[in-house]
Amino acid sequence: MTRIVVVDNHGQFTHLEHRALRDLGVDTEIVDNDDPPETVAADGVVLSGGPDMDRTGRAAEYLDLDVPVLGICLGMQLMAAELGGRVDGGEYGGYADVTVDIEDETDPLVGSLAPETRVWASHADEVKTLPEGFVRTAKSDICGIEAMSDVDRALYGVQWHPEVVHTEEGEAVFENFLEVCERHG
């Protein structure tokens, strides 16, 4: 059975990410972002959302576990910043219902989603420049990088929250990530 660790960056939806994975029959647990990554056994990691980069503890170290990683909102931003991208304040801030355009139909994480899909996202901060090796896989009218992937390293990020009911096809994002984890192992 695939085992996924959700790294808690003190976000309000971390428990929903855990629940979404558990509801898919996954062996999953939430770990604090100050827990040492080398003590965690996992086939994949979800870097949860959270309020700000200053409260991410050791979460960036989970990128070094050589397992697939899905960064959600702040988790995506942390991934980008840690790997050489640039994160800055978004023009629109706050949570909103947004229509994203999927740009890469072959992407393992978001390629199977409808070409235009509605999501629930916060744009207080956004990835402005991709790290080396990443490609943009989704955009919207208000955010240039709604999703990103580095397929070779199995690193993925979404600006939106697939775990909330406001997001169409959120469950598909988690299912696709689980497939990546199963192929990687």
C-alpha cells in the first residue's frame, strides 16, 4: 500500500488533505514540519499549505527524500523558492474561485483534468519565476503559474487547494499523484 506523509505547514486545510488521501484508501499521516525527514518512511510527500514561509520549519528538507512531492499553495511556493524560483505577493490576494487553464495534457498531475477547471485558491503569494527544470502546467487570468511540474524529479505544485469541495476535480489531482508515487517506487 502506498504511504503518503502530509507535512503540516500550519495551514487551515492540512487535515482535509490528510482526509482526502485517507478516503482514497491511502496509508497516510500528518507530520509536523519540524520533524526530521530522515525519520519518515514514505512513498510520497505532500507539502501542505500554510500562512507564511517563516513557519515552514524543516519542510524544505523533505524535497531531498527522493520520493515524489506535491506542494499545495504554500507548499508549491516553498518548493519553488527552495529550488531557485521566485515567489512574490500576488496582485489579487485572498481566497477566490478561479478558472485555471491546463496547458500540458501529458502532465502526470494535471494533464487529465478538463482544459478549463474551477479551483479554490489563495493568491496572497505566487510563484513568479519557475525553478530550473520545471514547466508551467496551468495558468489563470489572475496568476501566471497556477501549477508546475518537474517530471524528471517527480516534483509537482499547485497554487490551488485540491482538498476542498470548491475545487472541481480535486480528487483527480490526488489520484494522479498517487499514480506517480506508485510508478516511482
